[in-house]
Amino acid sequence: MKLFLLLITILFISCTQSEEPGTPPANTLTEPIMKVREIGARENLRSINKAIKTFHAGNGRYPESLEELAEKMMLDIDASLYDYDQESGVVSAVE
């Protein structure tokens, strides 16, 4: 019986260890969380781009900054997460 428990324990440990020490196993709960964050970031970027187009249509110019866009369009934007070119109105996520 002790040998059986020892074998089960060794099998369990070998199945849960990742290939590289210090990295989580490939199939963990963190993967779905990261996927949700990626999807959320893409949706935020789409919303910001839409707001920039709306601002441009109404003002004849692009906003000077994402802060101005957030203020005028009543949005909650963390400008540190994005690169913004006021000349072209192009916004992209900071990598």
C-alpha cells in the first residue's frame, strides 16, 4: 500500500511540473485570464479609435492628447497604456 501511494505521489508531481523550473504548467487558470485581458484591451482600443473619429468629425481636428479626448468625450482612458499621434489620429497599445 505504501508503495502504491508513493507511485501515485511521484506520478502526480511529475504531471504537475512544468518543463522549465519556475514557470507554471501550460494549462493553468492564468491562460484564460490573459485571454480576457487581451480581448478587453482590443475592445478598449476600438472604443478609443471610434471616439477619435467622432471627435475629428465634430471638431475638424484630432484631439491634442488622449487626455483631451477623455475629457471631451467623457471617457476613462489610461493614456499611459497607449501611444497616440495627434497629427494622424492613430492610437496603438503600448507593448
